[in-house]
Amino acid sequence: MKKPLLPALRSKNYQLFFAGQGISLIGTWMTQLATIWLVYDLTNSPLMLGVVGFSSQIPSFFLAPFGGVFVDRFSRYHTLIGTQVLAMIQSLTLAVLALTGVIQVWHIIALSLCQGFINALDAPARQAFVPELVERREDLANAIAINSTTINGARLIGPAIGGLLIASVGTGYCFLIDGLSYIAVIAALLAMKVKPWKYVVSDGNPLQKVKEGFVYAFSFPPIRSILLLSTLVSLILMGLQNTILVPVIAEQVLKGGAETLGFLMAASGVGALTGGIYLATRQTILGIGNLIALAPAILGTGLIAFSFSRFLPLSLFTMLFVGLGTILQIAASNTFLQTIVEDDKRGRLMSLYTMSFLGMIPIGNLLGGILASHIGATNTLIIDGIACILGSIVFSRQLPALRQIMRPIYEQKGIVISHKA
């Protein structure tokens, strides 16, 4: 019998997760666009964009490892319901402040910090919950790829709608729609039939468990190399740093407004969606190391080209490659780690993966804001792109040795080995 193109969608729980996430994430991307535009509109300061980004992500740097310990010991299902309810309250509070016209930058910073605390628990729980959603273990890689595709489909739709809404009715309605969109994902979670959580009593306090997770990850070269590459990409570019600088480019270089920013973000989403669809239709994990090595180079090249562009259509074209490189880096690394990790350490490893991305973004945000204030947004993006390309080269040189280490693990897990492994 021929395997379906998207085998993860055979699982009812994953269908529900896919639908709920798809709706909610559109609101999330709208809020991200509205937040950076509102902050820049209130302050006209790249540095303040960096401060807001820093406050929204810094909790992940410090708390994600403890979130991973929590996720390994308690129900990921109930944890996600709780984090979604809290995130909805946060977004609706932002909406009320914006719609009543009393919002100030310190409100945004405080609420961004609250969202950061929520994400420190939500992100590792979400990552570790995915294997519980699929009925067949072999569908896991496809589920991860579909999840990344969903995120970036929303990344395409959300900023485009958000840019039009900001231009027509203001940022407050973006926050309101985001808050209401959480109803969809909460309803999807409540509709699932999830197996009862089996609590496993284990020795050691939370600090010992965090240490155990770090030792497990960083004593194994393939995991260590991927986490370090992810950290570099996040620190230099991934996530909000380029988003913080994009509104500056949109207004000062391309002489546009909220619609221009929305189109730039949507173009990045098209590239990311293309990469996500490719990953979702791959039938094997074999060869994924090549993708992980190539992704930062694509991303960095796109970023350098974007920094030189003064013509909107060319800028949109270069943002396609920024989005493509980003999703290949995120989803390919995630797929690899989820495939090889031991189940009892899944939450902790995914928390370290979350930390390598979300945890380093605030430092990158702050550095990006400071650099842009001194040397300009375009020069900052050029430096970012060069660093990503160098990271790609270093990882590529390590790849042959990493393949040899992975070969017996692939054999143990029943993955067919070929010269492309």
C-alpha cells in the first residue's frame, strides 16, 4: 500500500492540532507585525525595537531548561491548555490598551515580558507534544514538517492581513483578532482524546535534571553541533532581529509604510512556506544534514542581497530566500533532534533547542538595535548575512564526521542507511 503524501494527517489528534494552530498562528503573526510597527511609530527608535524584542524573548534564555524539566514530568497536554489561556489574556490586554488609546511603550515591554514567560513553558511543551499527536511513529518527521509549514503559511497570511489592517483601522484590531484566535486552538485541544499522562517518579531535583539534559545534549557531537549552529543563526538573524530592522528598511530605505512592511514579511513567508512544503513531502530523514548545512548560507545570502536593494520588487525577491533559509534551518534541525532523542529526555532537549533559538533572539535583538543605531540597519544586515554564511561553512566541514557517528543510531532505529545519510 502506497504511503500517503502527508501521513501525519491520518491521526485525528494531529488534524485538530493542525486546524487550531493554523487559525491561531495567523493572529500571532499579525500581532508581531503590529507590535513592531506600533513601537516604531511611538518611538521612531531601532533601539526601542530591540528592547521590546529583548523583553519578549529573554525569559526563554533563563527559563526554557526548567520548562523542559517540567514538560518531562507533567502532562504536556494540560500544560498547553494553560499556556494558551494565558497567551489569550495577554493579547486581549494589549488590544484593550491599544483600542482605548492609552497604550505606552512600557505597557508593550511589560506585556512582551509576560508573553516571554509563557513561551518559556509553551515552546518546549509544544515541541514535545507533537509525538503524542501521531498514531504511527514513522509519521513524526512529517508531523514536524507540516507544523513548520503551518507556521509559515500563517506567516504569509498574517503579515499581509496585518499590514492592511494597520493601515485601515490601526494596530489595536490586530491584537484583538489575535486574542480571539486562541479560542480555536483551545477548542482543538479540548476536542482531542489524549492518553492519560503517566507520571514517572525519578531521582534528582530540577537543577540536577537541567544538568542531565545539558550533559546529554552537549556530550553528543551531532546534537551539540546543531544546537550551536542554531544558536549562531538565532543570535545573528533568526526570528525578530531581522524583523526589528525590516521596519526601518521599509520606511527609511524603501520609503513605504505598514503595507510595505506587511508585503516584505509576507514575501519571507512565501519562501518559508515553499521550504516547509518541500520538507513535508520528503519521505526520509536521510540527507537532512545537507539541508541543515545549506540553510544558513541561503539565509545569509538573501539577507545581504536584501540589504543592498533599493527597489521594492527586488527586496521582496530577496526576502523569499531569507524565509526559505530560515524554515530549512528550523524544521530540518527540529526533525533530526526529534527523531534521535530518547523519550525521557525529549522535553529537556527540545527546551535546549528552544533556548538556542528563542533564548538567543533577545541578545540578537539588543545587539541588532544597538548596531543599527550606530552603523545603520543595512550595514547590520550585511554583517548578519556574512556570519550566517561562515556558520554554514564550518558546519559543512564537520558533516562527514557527524555522519559516521549517526550511522549506528540510524541502524538501531531502523532507518534505511544510504550514502546520503
